Amino acid sequence: MMSCGEIKDSLGAWLDQELDATAAAQVRAHLEGCAACLKEKERLEFLDAALKRVLESRSAGVAFESIWGAVERSIRKPAPWYQRLWDRIDIGLSPLRPAWVLSVAAVLSLGAFFLVRYLPEWSARNSFTFVESLDAHGANVALFRDSGSRTTVIWLFEPPEDQDEVSEEAPAASTGF
Amino acid sequence: MAKTGTIVELSDWELVQRCQQGQVSAFQELVSRHYQKVFVVVQGIVNHREDAMDIVQDTFLRVYRKISGFKGDSSFYTWVYRIAVNLAIDFKRQKKRAPMELAERGEGYDEPVEDPDRIGSDPGRDLQRKEIERRLLAAIADLTPDHKAVIVLRAIEGLSYKEISRLLGCSEGTVMSRLHYARKRLLEKLDSVI
């Protein structure tokens, strides 16, 4: 036995003929004996009729020429190359949505994670080792990076004596790590 | 509009096939068949006549550009509605993100249009009807674009929940709950007049 609250929650779907036969029969039986729910059903019917009337009356009087004229001008004008390219790529069902972008980003991130996690030989292929020198405001700095072992070694060297332009931030130690 | 006797008798799918062969007059016939209903749905969502005109024009332009890829998996009007509704929803979301711009442009929502044929001899009843329409439009304007889309598609087109779910790309349960919520909100706003 459905309560009045449950019946009221189902009335819209019942009016739309979207309830299964059992639920629809329960609603119908309840309405025969419940004035409050019957009143709610009438309000819903009134609302649906008013909605249709209001929306349709506001849209009356749109001339075909006003729509077609603009569409025809646009389709006669050749689309730029990027538009044609996009039309081929885009499936045309809906514009790009933030939710889609986030989903794609999440899938790509997961893919990258599993690639690195379970295919170490793939990431090993991309390992690199190099040494570079940097000009750090007068101090000499050299970096050694090895992505395979994820190691970075930093050398700091005393500047030559004839160069007195030393940054305040340069460490005093001759070597460091 | 000049129509040939042959074209007006063709089905939507036959017209689509002619469009795919480059026949613009076939597309013109398709637009003439569907523009009014598409306009009603779009205006129901964006609640602004000029914006709705722009979106409907954009919809048919997109339809034309993509029609070569249309395989007829769904009906033509469902496909057109899907594009139109998505454009309208995205438009509303963008507008919501730029309320200041909207205010600066001095734009607002359309007021109810008085249909001369519907003016009756009972001033009291006319006044009540106008009040209901005014409140109803304000209540629709307060709904989110997703809720507007389901209630408009159901009210105007009488589409089934399954059709609406396909069109909006959501589940039938979502359609049902959005419709329930939207109707409840609209009834609350009309509480004192109906």
C-alpha cells in the first residue's frame, strides 16, 4: 500500500504514462479514494497544460525567412579549414563540455600512471642522463641528472678570484650537495 | 517559400539523403519542417527570443555541416533537437557565468507575449491567466538549464522519458527525477494561484 507522499511523488510519472502496470494500478486505486492526491493530480494537469500554452504562445510568429536567410548565407559561405577539420572530428552530438574534458584528463592520467607503474621498461626507454652548467649570479653550478635512478647531484664551485661579483645567495662552501 | 511538389512529399530521411548529395533545397525543406518546434524548445530553455533565434540558426548551420555524417541511427528531428538543446544549455551556462556582461548589455528575459486571439470577455479571468503566465515564466527562469530542458521537451513535444534520456545523454531515472523536481518547483511558485 503506497502512502500519499509516495503517490504524490509518482503522480508526474503516472500522468506521463511512465509507470509500470503494477505501480500505475496502485496510483489509480489510491486516487479513487483520496481527495488530496486527486487535487494534486489536477494541479499537475493544469501545470502541464499551462506550460504548453505559455511556451507555445511566446514562440508564435517566427518567420521561416528570418531563420533560413541567416542559415543559407552561412552555408553558401565556405567554412574555414579549421571548421571543416573540426566538423570531421566532432561527432556532432554535442559541444565539448567541461565534464568530458575532465573525464578525458582523468583517463589519460590513469593511463600514464599505469604505464609507468606496470611497464617500467617503457619509462626506462625515456630515461636520460646529462650534465649542465648554470650561471647562478656569479656562482658556478653544475647539475647531474639521471632520470633512471631519479638522482640529481648539484655541484657548487668557488668562483675564480678575479670575479668579485658574487651573489648574496651563493653558498660559501666550495662544494655542496 | 518556393517548394517543388516532389520535395514536400519526401520523408525526412529521403531529404537527408538528398542533402548529402548537395541539394540545398532539400535542406531548406527540412528546416521549414522543424524550425518552429526547435524554436519553441530553445526559447523555453534560454527564455529570450533573439538569443533563441541565434541558437536555432546555429543549430541548423551545424546540422548542415554535419549532415554528411548522419547515418539515420536516430530520427532526424531527434538529432536536431539534441544539437539544439545542447547549444541552448551551454548558452545558458555561459550566460550564468557572465551575469555582469548580461546586465551591461541591458538584456533580460522576455515578458509574456499577449496573444490577441486569447483575450476573452472576462477581465477577471484574463487577469488571473496573465498572472499565472507571469509567475510560470519567472518560475521556469529560476530552473537550471538541465531542468528546463526536460520540462520543455516533455511539455512541448510530449517525448517519452526514454527519448528525452537519449536526447540529453542521461539515464531515464535522471529524467524522471529532474521532471519531478521541476514540476514541484513550478507548483510551489504557483501555489497561491492554482
